[in-house]
Amino acid sequence: MKLGTVRGKIVANSALILVLMAAASLYSGFASLELSRSVEVLFQNNLAMEQLQDSLDQTEASFSEYLRTKSSDSLKDFIKVSTRLTDQSRNLNPDVYADEILLLQRDLSRAFDTYLKVAEGGVQAKRGRDIPGYAERFETAGRHARSVRILITDLKSRFLSQSLGAFSLYQRFIPGVLWSNAALVLAATLLGFSLLLRYSRRLTDPLARLAEAALAVGRGDYQTSIPSLDSRDEIGTLAGTFSGMQQSVRRSFLDLHTRAEVEKTLLEERMQVLELNHRLKDAELLALQTQINPHFLFNTLSAGIELAGAEDAHRTSAFLENLAVFIRYALTPPDRFVAIADEIECVNRYIWLLTLRFRERFAFDVGIDERILALEVPALILQPLVENAVGHGLADREAGGTVTVRGRWEGDEAILTVRDNGVGMSDDEIAAVQSDTDLASPIHGIGLRNVIRRIQLSTNGLGRVELESSVTGGLEVRIRLPLSSVGEPS
Amino acid sequence: MRFPLARAGWLFIVLFGLALTGATVMNLVLIGQTRKALDEGILGNKPPGAVLKYHVALIIPDSPDSFFDGLREGLLKAAGTEAVAIQVFKYHANVPDEAETYFQLCLTSRIDGVILYAGPDQMARRGDQASKEDVVFVPVGTLTPPRAGLGFVGSSSLLQGVEAGNQVVRRLGRSARVGLLLTSEGEEVPVEDPVYEGVVIALRSAPGAHIVQVSRARPGILSGEEAASALLKADPSINVLVCASAPITEGAAQVVVDQGRVGQVLIVGTDESPTIDRLVDKGVIAASIVRDSKKMGAEALKAFVGARNGVPFRRPVEVGFNVRTRQEVAP
């Protein structure tokens, strides 16, 4: 089992706590044992004195028995108990100290010695049949025994007094010992609990953080940071693996996202292609229509001209003829370039048609510098402006409306102007027309924006259209065409 | 919150670790103290000091008399300079056999020397017995042993009585009516008591002065009070009380104070104590004949050491006395 593993850590920490508690319990037990031993010690001196007195009594009894019976058993008893008494008395202090109890012990030790010598002398006298000798020694031994007893009694009394004194001193410490014992066990328990909390937290914290990160990843938050764990145990391995897995998933998602973006772009491009195709089809359809309808229109108009001629309606015949020429011009492809002279002719025919319709309601004035008549400009750039002036600027005038068309050479530009005295345009409307390039916008006339757009396209942005609305009313549309885009004047 | 909690965990570990260590150390210290208390008190493991050369027993009455305190003090002081251990046995003053018991005990234990305060009787026999057991025997007391050639250290009661009589004559002259309070240690009839004899000798210098009452008092102040009160009641003409011991002196002074007869009944006391000194200073006690018990102890030890060193102790040594009066006591 390795200590670096989770199991190893759990076992090591549990062992530490168990050892701590066991040590506290053992120590507490040891302290209690020590106290109980102390109680024994309290009275051991008195017990020793009791033993000495017992031995003395037995020695005296065996000595008397031997003197009385002279039996070998009583002699053996005497030897046995006197030897024990001698051994016991050797525990007494033999030296001279300035201490009452030690001096009493010395007295007792030497008194035992004296007594035993006299008693042994009595035994020898008895064995030697020296009757006066053993009688005298028996009496002397009795006197010494009394002295010994006095000493033993004195010592017992002093030991008891000493024991009581020591006990009261000992007793004074006992509550402290017991309380400190209890405090020791309590402190060990709390320390063990603290260690348990600390180590359990240390073990479970990384797991909790890992679980939080896993929950976040589970919710789809792949940017959440995985806690970096220094531990080399299974949790550290798990965290490392999880982090790697998160990065892998993040990379996969990034790839998917990039692929989706590409697919989206492709789809949009495909949609644009489809849209273009759609418009192309419409354009083709429109082109076909524009190819079919003019034939029908011109045939019809030719039939109308012939009919008007047959009926001598020369005015109607002229109207239809001008109309047919105008329409033929208008239906020609709009991206072609024509001479300004052709544009002026187209404008004149359109004015002839308008005059036939509105008679004296509007006045038209066309004046062109001949030097620019041969310059080529995009077709149909003047007629829409005249139409716009009549249709919008002068629409509300019942009379007095004028439209002036001019063409001149100025510096390195050819300038074509169409001016009316109608309602004009506000600055906002002018700005909107000039900035609005959406041909489908319904805000202003299609013709004006169409002209502006085609001028920009045909001159690569060099030509421009200016709108100027005067304070007294009216609008002047000025087309500036640089020589580089329209050619040299003749 | 994680960081503070982690730190709190460490804080608890350190705190309880310190508590555990502290409790263990305290427990060890307390157990050590109980063990020390037992070692010193029970097992005798307390260092007893140096081994001394001689072992001497002092056998004295168990009496509150300051005389014996002085005797012991003088002996211990001298013993300190001679490497002698003193063991004290106290017997009941009214049970003289106890003194004999302790004497025999000392012989059984073959102690190096015995210093015994007792009456002169049996001193010779004890001297012989001790000599037989190779024990140096030094009798001390106030009554010189009757046998010549037996060493003795004491302050003669006869001389004490003479000095007390002189103090009475000096203060009252011929008008002295003496009440004499003796100790109960003496076995002889009062007229044979050396103190009595000494007082009588001194009073002869002032014809007319005489002892009108004699009484013995047991050891203790209350016994002294009782004897003094009885004496004054028996003969109201008594104008001076001569006391043969310190407790009797203190008891008699108390009676005189209680009866309001300070100045009417003089007290000539014996020995010294803080109470006697105070009463002398107040004038309740006219004078106190102080036996030099400290010197007696010192001389007794000197005699023992001499005997151990081969100088036979065969002559009496008189340590003398001094008279304590108000002039001496006053600061």
C-alpha cells in the first residue's frame, strides 16, 4: 500500500489519530496507576513496621519455645524467623544522620542486632545446658524486646503521622492530576477531531472542486477552469485526466464551430448564386419580353400610321410616327453610348409629344453648344430628367411651367443641365436622392436615380450629377461629364 | 471562504496540540510533585545530609519549661560543630519510669551517648550500666548526684535558691513573708529541697524574714496558677512568691495580676521566656533567676565529646545563672 494513494492517506491519517488517542488513553491509565501506587506507598513504611513486629513476635515465641522444649523444630523456627528478622532489619537505616526518623531506624536496627545476639546467646546457653546463662539472657532479651517494641511503636506513630501529612499534601495534588488528566483526554479528543476535519477536508476538497468543475462542464461551460491539483494520488490523476478531456472536448467544439461557420458561408454563397440565377432568369424573361413586345408595338404603330395616312389624319400620323421613333430609341439597350445629338433629338421628340398633350401648359427651351453634340454619353440621360421635371416639379402648375435644357463646354467637362421652375426639392430630399443608390427605392423618381447611377457606372465614378434647388423654387439637375470619359469635343 | 476555513483548521490543530502538550506537562509535573511528596515524606528519599560521627540521645521531661528548650538549643548548637546527631526522647515528668525506659532503649540500641535530665537517684547505677555498654552517660540537671566521681553538668538549685532569697531580702528585708512554689519533680520533702534550703540560707541575713508557705506545682502554667492561688489564699500575709520554674513563675504572675495585687506581692521567678521578660518589664515580676540551660547543653556535649576522645568525665560542671530584672529587660 503506497502512502501517496487516497487509501494510503486515509489509513495514515486514521492511524495518526488512533495513535494519538491511544497515547492519551495509555498515559491517562498510567497516571491513574501511578496514583493508585502512591496510595500503597503511603502506608508501606507502616506495613514494614508491622512485618518487623510480626517477625519479632515470632522470634520471641520460637526463642521461648526452644528454651522451654529444646526441640529441634523450635530451633529451626527460631533460626528461620531470626534470619528473616535480620534480613528485614537490614532495610533500616544504619548510619547517623541529623534526622529523627533515620536515627530511630538506626536505633531499631541496632536494637534488633542486640536482641538477636542476646537471644542467640540464650540458645547457645540452652544447648550448653547453662541454666543461669540462658535464664539471664532470656530476661535480657525480653528487656531488649520491650525496647524494640517501643521503638517500633514510636516509628509506626511517626510513620503514620508522616503518612497523614504526606497524604494531605498528596491529596492536595490529586484534583489537579485528575483535572489535568481530563483536560489531557479532552485536548487529545479535540486535537484528533481537528486532525480528522483537517485531513478529511484536505481529501475531499479537491473532489468537491473537481465535482463543481464537472457540473459546470456538464452544463456546457467548457471554459470553466479545472482546479490544478499538486497531489499525486488518484484525485490528482483524475483532475489531470478530466482537464485533458475538457481541452479535447473544447478543441472538438471549436472544430465543429469552424466547420459550421464554413458551411454557413457556403450556404450563403449558394443562396446568393441561387438569387443571382433567379434574377438572371428574370432578366432573361424580361429580355425576351422586351424582344417580343417591340415587334408587336411597332407593327401596331405602323398599322396606326398607315391607317391615319389613309384617313388623312396627318396629325395623328405624325404623333404615331414620333411616338414610334421615341419608343424605339427608348427601348434600345440602356448601357449603350450615344451622341449627345441623339439625346437632344430624343428630348425634342419627347417635348413634341408632351406639347401635343399639354399644349401651352409648359414651355420648353433646348439650347446645346454644338461642340459637344458629338460627345458620346450613356443613352437616355436627358429624357428622364425632362420627364421628371414635368412629372414631379411641374405637376401642380396649371400654366407657366418651363423646362430648360442646356449643354455647354466648361473647362475639361461637358455640362448638361435640365432646369425647371417647379416645386423643387428640399436639401434632405436632394441628399437622400444622391446617397440612395437603391434603384427600387420608392422615395423619389426612378428616372433621376437611374440617371445618377448610370452616369457613375459609365464614367467609372468620374462623372457626377448635381442637384440644386433655388430659393424661389425650381430644380436644376446638372450632369458633369469629364472629357476623359466622354471624348474630345469637335 | 475556503482560505480562512483552512487556516481555522490549522489554528484548531495548533491550539489543541498546545492544550494537549500543556495538560500532559501539567499532569507530569503534578504526578512528579505527588511522587516527590511521597518520596520525601514516606520513602525517606529526602537527602538526609552528611553522615555524622556520633549519635547522642537527649532524654528530658516533656515540659513547657523554657529551661529544657534552652538545654536542647544549647546542645544542638554545640552538636552542629562536632558532627553529632542529637535524638531527643521526652518522658512525662510525672512518670519517671519513662526516663528509665528511654535510657534502657538507648543502651539496647548502643547509642554513642546519653544525656539525661533526671533526679540524682539512680544516676550512679545508670552510669555503671552505660559504662558497661560502652555508652557515654552525661547526667544534667539541678541536683548534683550524690556519688563523687560521677560527672554532672548542672546549675545547682541550692545556689538558685540562695540568689532568689537574696533578691527577696534586697527588696523587702525583714518584712519578707515568703510563699515558696517548688516543682513537682523533687521527691524529697520541701524542707529538703535545695531551692528551699537556698532561700532559707539567704533569709538568715534579714532576721524576721521567713518562709510562711511552701507548695509544689505540677509542670504547666495552670498548675502554677492553681498553686499560687492556693498559697495566697492560705496565708494572705504573703508578700513575695518565690517560684522554682518558668511555668510556675508565669502562673503566679497571672494570679497576682488577676487579684490586683501587683506591687503588694512581689514575684521572684526562675528562668526566662518571652512572657516572663514581658512581665519583668511591666514590673509584675521583680526578678527572675535564669539558669543558663544553653550553656548546660553545650557543656554536656563537650563532656560527651571529651569522653569519646578518652578524657574521663568525672567531675561536676556548674554552669551558673544570671538575674533578669526590669533594668536588663527594658529595651
